[in-house]
Amino acid sequence: MVNPVDAISLSEIGDEQVAVATAARAGRAAHTIYGGREHALRQTILALAKGHGLDDHESPGEATLLVLRGRIRLATATANVEGVTGDYLVIPDERHNVAALADSVLLLTVVAR
């Protein structure tokens, strides 16, 4: 985890996590870069291999996704949106899923309730 005055490379962490995700049976990998149980704010680099994703789930709080690399689909029962490199998506406060349409690296930011 990063200290408040440290700089980290999201590109390097993304490269590492994509390598882990593509080798993993589930096709995903994650690395928390800030926060955790002791913080309200949590930021995680999430890598998804093409064709994999996250099944329907609830968000643990307010959340956003920044697509650092790749192409994803964020979907709910009533809507879906595709995100590509550079897109910023607000995660709806309802059940949703994420599918990787290409190998993707995301910055997931959550403020726990």
C-alpha cells in the first residue's frame, strides 16, 4: 500500500496485475493501492482478462471506475455502458456486473458506507 507522500506507477501495477489475471483461472486480479478496513476510502487496481469479469454484486458504498486500459461493459438489470481507456464511470447503487471486452485495467474507488 502506498504512503501519502509516495508516488507509484499505476501502469506498472496494471502490467503486473494483467499478467496475474491472464494466468488465473478466474481471469482477474486485484491490488489495493490505498485504504482497506481501517479507511473509508479504498482504491484498488483491478485487472480483468478478456472474456472474464465480475458477476452480479452489490457495491459496498459509493464507487467509481476509471478505465486505465482496455474496454469493459458495466451493466445493471436496466442499463449498460461500455468504457474504454480514459473513461470514468460512476457505479450505480444497484446490483451490477462488469465484463472485460478486452484485457483491461481499472482503478476502482470505493467510499465504504
